[in-house]
Amino acid sequence: MSKYVNPFTDIGFKIIFGQPASKNLLITLLNELLAGEHHITELTFLDKEDHADNVSDKGIIYDLYCRTASGEYIIVEMQNRWHSNFLDRTLYYVCRAVSRQIESPSSKEVPVPEDPMTAREPLVSYGKQYRLPTIYGIFLMNFKEENLEAKFRTDTVLSDRDTGKIVNPHLRQIYLQFPYFTKDLSDCHTLYDKLIYALKNMSNWNRMPDALKEQVFEHLARLAAVADLSEENRIAYDKALDRYRVNQIVEEDERRKNEEMRRKAAEEGLKEGMKAGLEKGVKKGRLEGIKEGMKEGMKEGMKKGLEKGLEKGEQKKQIEIARKMREDGISIDIIIKYTGLQSSDIENL
């Protein structure tokens, strides 16, 4: 077993970054992510749960929700597994944090006149009430999202589509797709690269590599040491690690099944295409016709076979996601919304 917790488990991530003792480590990571854009000197951990009045907004719990000393708000989320509409969820989380700034009462106290009879409603500029701080959404992803570019880091801003000029600087999202970070430690020359490398690989280490000499890694090693966890955290971590490993096994089995289905579908399509090509060539009655017919038939057959295999693979993937959601006690209506399956399919799981 590794000496360090796996940051891609919920409890592991919170042990490393969500404790009061983690604050300096989190500030270091955020400053490396926002280098050249913003520098954080101090931050405060806020209530991670959204206590909205709207019932549909209940249950939004951020992994980390912070406010910097200069007034910016930062959401940090770790997502280990892919789920449908992931990008929509991240946008909703950030927008919900934006709306909370309008809904929350002002922290400024309105002076009370000595004579209550002269009290008036304070004059506040209509536009001033919509002045917003910058909201950062930072999402660490242990999977590849097909709707993002095939690269490690994606930064999004509200900008003009034609010129690229930023229209509103107060909504920022940063997506980090860890499967695309493929650097070796010898290629990591900046603190930013070294931090990302450590987060991706530390769950396989028994000690910190000699190349990671900066003080921040000593702090990381102390925070993440499995042997130093409290009994409560150790029990919770062992359970989370077991779920993490089971999920990896399920996903690997599903990937192999899908690849086998695609291979078989492609073979079936190839056979059908060759048969159709031969028939077409024979009808034309010449060798050239046979070659042309086989070529067209193979192309069409392989296309149909691959489409059939992909369709079957996607359906099995959604069924497996629904099964896990049922096990977690999520309602059928929500499962239908995020998987697209029929209620009868879900009830029969």
C-alpha cells in the first residue's frame, strides 16, 4: 500500500486540501494555477453547502469553497469518474456561486439615525448591487471529457467570439484533465508541473522523490501520510479507496467489453460488405465491377458495424452508471435525466 493518500478519492482530496492545516498548500497550488493573473495571500474556507431556499438547489456541496483576502471566491472540485453533462454541472456550480453573491445580505451595516422619525431607506445605486467579485471554478478531472480539447488544461472566459477580447472577467473556469498530463519528473522544471506530477502519482509512492526538494512537498508528505490519519479518517479513507479500486475495475471491464463489441461488429460489417460487394460485382459481370463492389461494400459494412458497436457500448455504459446511481440512493427521475434511460429499464436493474 502507498504511504500517501490518493487525492482522487473524496476523502483523500479533502485530507490534502480541505483542512485548516492545508491552507498554505492550497494557496501555493492556486497561485501556481493563476500565475500572472492573480496572487493569493490569504484565504478563508467557507461553508461548502449551498443553503438555498429553492428546494431544487438543495444538496449542492462543493468539495472546497473559499474566499480570498481580496474578495474573490474559488470553488475547487475533484471528479474521479466521468458522468453525463459534466460541463453543464460545472457551469451550474459556478453560476450558483455567482447568484449567491447577489442573494446574500450585505455585510455592511446601515447607520441608524438618532431620530427614528427621520429614518429613510438608504439610497443604493441600482447598478451597484450587481457588482460582483471574480468567481473561479477549478475542476480536477481524473478522466477525459470529450467536449474539451484533448489537452491537460483548458481555461474558459466570457469573451467576444470573433476577437477573443474578454467581455466579463468575473467568471473563470479551469479544467485539468489529468490523463493528458504525461510528463516525466525529469521534464517538470516548474513548481506548477511538479505539483501536478505529485498529485497524479503520489498514491503509488512510498516516499517523496529526491527531485521534489521544495518545502511544499515536505508539507504535502506530512498531510497525506496514511499512517498519520486519525482513526475516523483512516476508516473513511479505506472505504473510499476500496470504492475507487472497484470503480477502476468496473470501468476497465466495461472498456474491454466495448472494444470487443466494436471488434465483432466491425468483423460482421466487413463480412456483410464483402458479401454485398461480391454480389454486386457478379451482377455487373466483370472483374472491375467485383473489385469496385467489394470496396464499396466493405466501406459501408464497416461503417454500419462500427456504428452498431458504438451504440451498444454507449447503452451498456449508461446502464452501468444508472446502476451505481441506484446503489447510492439517487431518485429514478434524476437518473433518467442524466442517463436518458427509460424508467422501466432503471426499475429492472
